[in-house]
Amino acid sequence: MSELLFEIMCEQMPSEFRKTNLHKWNSCIQETLNKYHIKDANIISYITNNRVIASIQNLPISLPETAKEVKGPKIEAEKIILEKFLNKYGKSESDLFTKEGHYFFIQKTPSAKIVDIIPTLCSDFIKSMQWNKVMFWGQKLGWLRPISRITSIFNNSPVLWYMEEIDLHSSSSFIFDLIKKEEFTAGCLKDYLHILESKNIFLENKNEKIINQIQNVQNSIVIDQNDILSINDKIEACNIYIAEYEDNINIPKEIKVNILNGQQHLAIFNGNDIKKLIIISEYKMDDNGKELILNTIKTLNSRLYDGLFLYTRDMSHNLDYYIHKLKDTNFYPNLGTLYDKTDRVTACVKEFLPNNKDIIDASQLLQTDLCMQVVDEMPELQCLMSYFYAKKLNSSSSTSQILLEQYTGVFSSFESYFLNIITQLDSIIGFWGAGNRPTGSSDPLAIRRKCLKIIDNLYQARALFTYENIHVYIEKLLTLFDQQQIKLDMSGFLEYFQKRLNYYLNEKYGMIALLMSNDLDLQLSFKKLDEIAKFDKAKLEKIANVYKRLLGFNLVKQNLIADTNKYTKLISLLNVESSLDNFYELSNEVESLIMTNFVDQDVHLQDLLFQIKNKFSTYAQWDKYEISNN
């Protein structure tokens, strides 16, 4: 058995395409092998920054002759259709036979040595690979990035061929990179991987091997694999250089981390200070990286001092300066300024938490960092800079913590949840009312995601505090928009929000969420669904069945004085506070009464059943339980 090693070198491919298309590349190879009746081959494939690779092992030395029936047009088809069929396959009428009302012919594939069809196989691999996006550079065949080199090695020997669609001849050797183009030869995948690794180009377990390299240089360093991922997605080879760093720049660690993001080096921190730099280079340096280290430190110093300048200036301004800036900065077209948004959020906070100074102060400071230069340069630090500014103003620790949690998204108090909910809800209402409705294919302002985030926050916060029906918050914010003379068209918003809620509840609770599919009282919905999820299913089925039986009666309110002697137990249960246990007991009593009484002839019973039906329907949509329980 034999091995084919096939490599395509191209310009750098985006990491998201590499990750999502490896399975597709593997499938293209398998489908092509199937086309040529090659069975039991073992496929190993890789996609890196610049390489698309396939090793096909266990190939046969030769392919046997094959024959298959090719189905043609119906016997009664027009002559011109038959002629087109014959011309397509280069056949004559004498080659045809009939079966089951159609013309057929036998298509034979002669036996062949596998080495003779390697060019055809490799060409078909390339042509059958359908990327999500392709580019054309004067070529007849599109590809994710321009192809620079193709190499086919079969059983330790290069196979030379030409592919017209990309106007490229195959090479007899491989190269390490597309810049220096240093060549090497390899006869099989094992040798190929070994030679690449000698140049620190890793196709397998890349993260682990880079971390091992770092620890071989200095074993006390602990590295997060996610940090390595952010770098190795950008480069093919990984050469490690570690340098001491003297950090004299007093700015928050988060700013330093943000400055380092996107660079080909990592920092090892001791508290707020950078102590070491780990520099990962595409190339191995002759001077052991000394010049690279000096240049990296020089560049990093410059960027950190820029950050220090911006941070110091942002922190030097008083609050009146930022209030003025907020008044001069638009929040969104036709939705007022950032000051207007701050005013709405603060007014809403004061309405529902009037005596909570910490959250009121936080709401007034939350938007200030949108007028800061640090956030202008580093948008990822939004909310964090408001936290640092609150500390600079000597705000309470609770106010600072509320602002910090708006940045981290991890909330420990109901104040943090509440401020995030109102701030997001204000944005959603404004965006929707200004005409920015999400569609099935477009949601540029992330209204869908923001709705789900609000619902999730309310779900997570349900044990921390009691909050109002979401309608109350929406109505308050709409009143505040109106007071600012900002006109909104909110048609369809509540229905849209309800759909997002139904989706969320279905994800959390499964199909029983249908029981609450028309209720925007989120805290009550969560409470009821928690109870339903834990309640005995047989009892739930009894409640639902009795409710559906009540729907079958023509029940109307009679306003009668109930017959307390005859329906003592039913009246007693009807006056008990609503709960699932109460509903179950009512269901048993109603079922018993329906079986022993003529409901149509007893107006007193009809009146009681009408009240029971309303009591059930106020709690949940029980008529949907059977559907939800399937």
C-alpha cells in the first residue's frame, strides 16, 4: 500500500476559515476517492495559516477496471435529446441498450496505476473544495487565498504535473515559508512533520508545544492557552524569546493588557507591573533575539506611555467637564445626547430605588467614559474607565463596585443587575422606536441579543430582589423619552420582546414554557415555571385535563350566592390562595362533581366552575400543557 502527501501553499488565511473548513477539506478528499472507487484509504488533513495539507495513506498500487451503467433519456424521447446525450459521452446508438423504458450504456474505466492518476486526484481535491468565500486573481478557479505552490509526493517521489485552472506547475519540494522560500524535501507525512517541527512549525498540538518551549526556556512561567491561541493564529512558525521588563508606568493593568492585545508577545505580570515579556517570532534570530527584544521593548514603552498620557488626562477632568461633553455627544440619531440617556436612566433608577444613593451615583457616572480618550482608543474598556473615575472622585465602594460589574458582566448585587437592565432597556426602546427593527438576516444594533441579556439578568436576579413587571419599566422609560420630546414608534415591540422571552423560557424550561407564553411578568413566570418543573407530572396532567373539560362547558358568570351546603369543599378550595397543590385538589373535586351532577342544569355549579376556570387560567395557559408535554 502507498501514501500520497499533498500540500497547497497560499497566502495567509483567516483563522475562522481554517477552523470551520477542515472537516469540509477532509470530506472533499473522501468524495474524490469515492469517485475513483478508492476504498479503505486513511486520510489525515491539516489547514494552517499558509498550508492546506492532506496525507492519504493505505492507497492501492493500482486500480482495477470498472464498469457501470449510465442511464439516458426515455425510449420515447425526441431524437435531438438522444443525440445530445450521446454527444455528451462520446457514444453512438450502437453502444446503447434499453431497460425499464430508458436508454443505457456501459461506461468502462480501464485499470490504471495509482501514480498515473495522482495529478487528476490532486486537481480534483482543489476544484471540489468549496470555501465559504473565494477570491480570483486572474485565475479560472477561485480559492480562499491565492495559491502559490502545490507539491505532490507519492511513495517518497515527487509527482510533477500542471494545473491549467490556476496556471501552476507542481513543485518537487516543499518550502518553510512564502518569504524566504527555503526548500526542503520529505517523502512521507512523518518526515514532513518532523522537518517542520525542526523549524518550530507545529501542525499538531501547537498550543501545548509552544507552552513547552516557553517552559523549557523558563520553567517557572505559567501561561494561559487562550493567550497563546491569540498569537499562534497569526503566525506559522513559533520561535520563543523571553526578556526582563522594567515597568515604571503607573496605569491600570487592564489598559496594559489591552495595549498588548493583538501583538506577538505576552506579558507576565506581578500585580499591576509587567515583569517579563514573551516574544513569539515567525523567524529564528541569529543574535538570539537581542535586536527583536530591544525593538519590542521600545515599541511597547511608546504604547504604554501613550496610554499613560490618555489615562492621566481623562482622570484630571472634573465631573462638570464630562457633563458638558455628554451634552455635546449624540447617543444615536434622533435619540438625543448621551446626557439625555444618562438623565433617563438616572430618573428611572430614582423612581424604583429612590433611597439608594450608591446606584443613583453609579447611573450618573456610567456614561462618562464614553467621552474619555482611553475608551475612544480602546472601546473594550467601556464601563471600566467609569469605575476608575468613580474611585478618583472618592465615590463609595458600592458605587465603584456597581460600575466595575457593568464592565465584567458578573453581578453580585441587585443594584448592579438593575442598572444594567435599565441601561440596556433604554437602548433597546430607543433603537426600536427610531425604526431600527431587527430582521431575520440583519440585527446591526444587536437588539435581539440585548433583549435576551435583559431576560437572562432578570432570571439570574430573581432570588436577589423583587422587581416590577417589565411593562412598568418600559412605560417609565417611554414617559421619559416623551418628556425629552423624543418621539418613538413602538408598534410591535412588546410582541417582539414576548417572542424573545418565549425563546429564552423554552431554552431554560423546555416545552412547559408554553404555559407562560403570554406573560411579561418575568419574575412571576420564572417562579411559576420553577414550581411546575418540580411538580408531579401526573398531577399536572390531571390539572390540565380538568381545565380542558371546563373549556368544553359554556360557562358564564352568574353572580349568584353559592350554595354553601351543597358545594362546601369546592367553595373552600376556591378561596384558598392559588398554588399547584390547590389546583390539584380543585381538579379532583371538579372531576367528581362533573361525574355526579348535570352541569347544564345547575347554575350554582356553573358559576363556581366559571370562577375555577378563571383561577386556573390566571396562573397558566393549561390548554397548552398536552402539547408541551409531548
